[in-house]
Amino acid sequence: MTDTAAWHTVTLLQQWLTTHQQLPRDEEILVRVLKLSEEVGEAAQAVIGARGVNPRKGHSHGRQDVEAELCDVIITAMVALRTLTPTAPEVFARHVERVAARSLKAPRATTDT
């Protein structure tokens, strides 16, 4: 799926949610961000289950569970951003470019003294 197709699908999901939840705009944005927190918690639960670090539950999840939960986090974040602004794809692309520019610049040479 291309970026354009992904954002088109996200827009459809956002519109579907808006139609079925019928919340005031500020509350709709709040709910989307809160939903993101819920999804992050589910991703954390999957990691804990995949690592088997909860002695009561043991290995309750696998790598595919973690992958699926991370995908849910990404989709939920995209829907939240799209709820906030109709220009979400452009906002996201610009932000990725800024993060890449500051993170991927050549490391400074160090001198041993």
C-alpha cells in the first residue's frame, strides 16, 4: 500500500468513526488521543507477553502479536492526526523530514586530545 493509499484509508476510517461516534470536535480529538494511549498499552502488554516476563501469565503473546499491536498504534496515531487536521499527510511528511534531517546528519568528528 502506498503512502497515498494508506492516508486515503485512514481518512475513510476517520470519517467512519466521526459518523458513528458523533462527538463534539474537541471531544473527538481528545478521544482519538486517549485511544492512542490505549493502543500503546496493548503494545506494551504484547511485548511483556512475548518476553514472558509476567510470571503469572508466562509467554502469552508472540512476535506477530507485537507487530499487530504496533500497527494498531500507527493506525490510531494516523487517525488522530487526520482528525486534528485535513492536511495530515503533508503535516506528517514534513515532520518526518525534520526528524530525519536532525537525526541523520553526519556525526561530528571527535578529536582525541
